[in-house]
Amino acid sequence: MSKKLNIGLFGFGVVGQGLYDIIKTKNLNLEIVKIAIKNEDKERTLPLELFTTDRNELLNNPEINTIVELINDTEAAFEIVSRALSSGKNVVSASKKMIATYLDELIDLQNEHGTSLLYEGAVCGSIPIIRNLEEYYDNELLHSISGIFNGSSNYILSKGFLENMDYDTALKQAQDLGFAETDPTMDVGGFDAKYKLVIAAAHAYGVIVNPNEILNIGIQNLSANDLQYAREKNLKIKLVPVAKELDDKHVAMFVLPKFVTESEFLYNVEYEYNGVTVQAAFADQQFFFGKGAGGHPTGSAVLSDIAALRYDYQYEYKKAKAVKELEFTNNIEINIYLRYDDEALVEDLGFEFIKERFYSGSYKFIIGKINLQKLIDNQHRISESKAFVAFADQLTGVSLASETKQTAEVF
């Protein structure tokens, strides 16, 4: 029989309200006791006595046994979650940046205090990818995980490709619909997708990586010329995070716009939808699809975690606990498309093998192989010069740099 959950809810924004809408339609053994908010002057749809601006009313209340954290402040979220876990309360969170940044510490807190932190809603909205990586793929060798992890950027790309809408108008629509924040950098810059990738890779490979070490280049510099090139080649542009095991010692991760072909699952993932492709050694290729933005889709994932806590569910972090010498590396070679104005940038990126090059009066581009570290070293220049970078190959085009291969062979 399930135990009753008395919930302290932090945050009553889009996801918090979406969660409440879903809960009130269900007959579950749980109760929202108190809701902590930041702005007490904002008009609310629920009785005022349910709200407080004092987090201690939730964290110090012995009747509350479960904390649900849905706020948009990384440091405050970490303090709330760590205090709750340390005091014996289980936690559900959807704060992807906080979890990705502090995952090592959060795992230690769970182990030390015997509490549980669940965060399905932090990665890809309504898609249950974390639970699947934990349970279904726990003994599976995963070659790669990739996909569309951010509904806001995908909405903008779909509007541009399918409806010929310019970037600024598409962004404004995404903001009006609540898919993108007033400052959209987290979404369109690939940061949101990177944090989600860090979390997913921890469960897929047992490797916990500092997000600051992972390259993320977004879609801010996308132009009509890039979309026209994609159309001419019968391709689409998607913002795609990638985690790929290169051999038994190395795993690579990055976030880049990517040209996808008609044969790829991601080709038909449009607007605010997300898609995750898992390439496994034995299960082969599998695809997960669902809404990745909006209060109700994410709220449903949060509720799934809450329901699991009624039966004392915990992540076991099986692959992280396994003895394995897998390390993260940026020393890889990939094929990229670069649309640019600055010739010096092309020289500094050091293309090792050029597949295609084009000059015209309006724009110029080059496609070829480079070391990922070169992109990292020149990331600021790429942004400032309004150049657009896209991953221009299938995942089979990702390989260790030659010097890393030689080092791996020695050991």
C-alpha cells in the first residue's frame, strides 16, 4: 500500500500550476500542504493561506515529508533541495541547471541520509527518459544518446523552416506561448539542452561531467541562407545534444545545431515536441517522443516522480557505481558546416579535410572535419562574428582525435 505524501511545493509558475491542475483531477494519496512563492503581491487562483514567502515554513514543517522544487533560481534551488534531503524529506525537482551543476553533491546527500531525489521533469518534459535509462538500459551498452531536448528552440526552428518565419518573430511567438523565457539565452544558446544532456549521460554512462566543460553552440546566428542550404539538400536543422561512447575509455558530449536527414527520427519532430534517440548494442535504435515544453507535459513528469515516491522509489545510479574507466573528452574530430564572413576564423579553426566550400555575393560556407577543441577555443569569435555552425554528419562521423587514439592504445 502506498504511503501518504504531504507536499511542500516551491514555485507556482507554469509548471507548478500545471502540476496542480493535474493533481486536482486525480484521486491520489497526497496533499499539497503549503506553496512557497517569491512574489506575494501576484494574484493567485488558490486561497491565499496556502501560500508563503518563507521557505522555512515548508522545510521545518515535520508534517511535510516531500518537497517538490520548481523554481528558476539555481543556488536557491540547491539550498532548498540539499536542506530537504538532509532533514529526511524526499524531493522531486525539475531544475535541470541545478541538478547538472550539483549532481555529485546531490548523490552524496541521498546516500548519506537515505533520502530520494527524483527529476524526470528536468529532462525532456513528458518523455520518461531518465527512468528508462535507469531501469530498461541498466545492463545495456549504449553507443549514443542524442535528440531534441529543448522545445523552445525546436519551435523556433520549425517556424523558420516550415513557415518561413524570421527568427525574431518566431522567438516572440515562443515567448508569448510560455515556451521561451524573456531572456531566451538558456534555450536558444543550447545551455538548457546541455544541462539535460549532463543528467541523461550520468544515468546512461555513469559519467558525471561539469557542464562548463561541454561545448554548447546554439541557434542565435541562424540565417535564411542556412535554412535555404538545408532545403536544397533536403535536410532540416535541429538543435541536437549528443553523448557518444567512443571506445571503452572515452565518452564525448556536445550540443550543436545539426543537419538531419529524412531517414532520421528527428526529421519529423516539430514545434515544442522533443525526441530522444538511444543507440544500444543489443536493443539497437529506439526512439522516445513527446512534448518537451509547457506546464502540463512537464507537470505530468513531475507527478510521475511524486507517485513513485509513494512506493519509496530511488535512483540506484547503477552505472556510476560500476567499476569502469570511462572518461569525458573533447579531443574528438567531427564534420561541421560553417557559414561565415571572417576568413581568419576559417584558418584558425584548422579544417583538416574540406568536403565542400561555397562563395557567393550574399554568404559563404565551408564543410569539413575539425577538432572539437578548436570550436571551444573559438566559441566567442563564432558568436561575435554571427557565424553559424552545424554538425554535418551522422553520429558515425564522431571519432577520437588521432593523438587520443594513440594514447588509449598505449594504456
